[in-house]
Amino acid sequence: MFDYVNICSINEVLTMTNNNQVSINTNSLVSLLQMENQRLKTQLDYEKKLRVEAEKKVIVLGGQLAKKKRKKKESANQEYTPYKCNGRKKPQKTDPITSREDYVRIREALLKQANGVRNATIWTLGIALGLRVSDLAKLKWKYFLDEDLSFKVKTVIHEQKTSKLNNIYITEIIQKALLEYMAYLDYNIDMDDFIFKGYRDGHLKENTIYTKLKPLNEQLNLQFHLATHTMRKSFACIAACCGITKVDMNTLPVVQGLLNHSSQTVTMRYLGIFDTMYEEAREKVSDFLLGKTNINKLIMTNDSTNQVYDKIVNMLDEIIQQQ
């Protein structure tokens, strides 16, 4: 009991007699016990209040959880609809091209549109570069050309989404596509200009590119869903199907040990293997688009292979980070 009582209160209750015996002041003791009893009641009431509030929260959370489970069960029993609850159409999964024939058919259809040469150039560069459409739309001539209009060997693109630098080897297909577009423009270009201009001196909007590709799904009766991300996914798919490197990976652990490197990634960067791999991959994509390879059909698209494409794109992003 006296654990809760201060020293002053104890002194009021206990007094020493002349014979050094302890005397208890009854009135003071009763008062002290009443104070302690009131303190315990106040504390108990507070704890009861906390418990009631906690029980109310449990009831509310239980109701919310039951509601979510009920909705999930109802949605599982409902038939699939391509439309959201607000009436807008759900976004479809974007697929890569399945063959070089797809690339050619789509390019020829784009050439027949208004601004056809521009649209076809976007399509070719989109696959050859493997960039997101947000970066593709903002490309400038100075990224690819020197002042004398000769092509650079490599260029560096600052990616908008990741804020990372992407070192790109300028392949034959990129040069061919840009030369055709330059001829279409009568070589009337400025190095600081966007390659694909919009209507107000800015770059072409991403949605504009999408609107040029979307009608081709029905027009060409495509067996996959064509959208702007098709270009980047196709780049990854072609690079994977055509082979990215000829490096003997079995020798890397030996070289890693000889050089006392902490990982094979460090060894590959030290030997310049990554640069070789990137250039070989882009050359393979270029040769495929130009029809220089014996590969025509790519992996067929379905749910499982779409996951493979996504994984390849993610792997390429990770490789770019190591440059």
C-alpha cells in the first residue's frame, strides 16, 4: 500500500514516542487510504475508457475486413468486363511483336498515314533503341549527329523515369531510319530541335504516338495488343531471342579469382564485357529489323511469356544501372 504514498504522508501517519516506539495516527491513516482509493478508482476508470475505445475500433476494423472479403468474393464470381466501374475501358496488357513480318506490316501501315514517314521512324527507333516512349518523344538531333551531319558512334540518353544515363550504341538501323527521315525533311534540321516535333514547337506528345498505333490493332487484325510499350518490349524480346553475348561465362570465376574481385559483375565491368554485350545486343536488334538474320518468329505471346518479357526489360534496366 505504502508504495503509492509519498514520504511526507507517511511522516504524518507515523510518529515516534518517547520510548522510541512507533505510534499510528488513525485519522491520518484513514485520510491517506481514502486518497489512495480515489486514485486507484480514477486510474481504473481511465483504463476502462481505453478498453471501450479499443473494442469499438476492433468492431469497426472487423466490419471493414468483412466488407473487403465480401467484395472480393463478389468480384470473383462476376464475369470479366473490359470496362471499369466509371465506364472507362481498362488498360490492356501490351505485347511485343511476334515476328519480323509484324514489324514490316506495321511500318508499312504507318507509312500510309498522315505524317507517315515520321510515324514509321518513331516505330523503327522505338524498337531499335528500346527506350520508353516518354524518352523517345524527347529525342533531339544533336544526340545522334555531329555538326557536319555525320553520325556519332554512341550517344547518352538521360532517362526521364529513372533519372539514369543510358549509353546507346548507334546501329545501322538507327542511322538508316534517321537518314530517311532527314531526306523527307530536306535536311532542314537544327541540332537543338526535337526529332519529332509537336504542333507548338515542342516535342510530339506520347498520346499522339499512341493514337497512331492503336487503330492498327483492328486494321491489321493483329494477334497481339499493339501500344507504345510494344516497341520497348519488342527490343527486349529480340535481344533475348537473338542472343546477347558470346562471352564464355565459365571463365569468369577464374578471372574473378585471379584479379581478386568481389563479384563477377566487377570483373565484367573491368574487362569491358558489359560494353561488348550492350553493343552486340543492339547489333542483333538492328540486324533483325533489317532482315539480316535467319530468325523471323519470336516467342509467342501469352500470359506466361508476357512475364518473361517484363523480366527481360527489368534485367536490361538493372544492366543499365551498372554502366
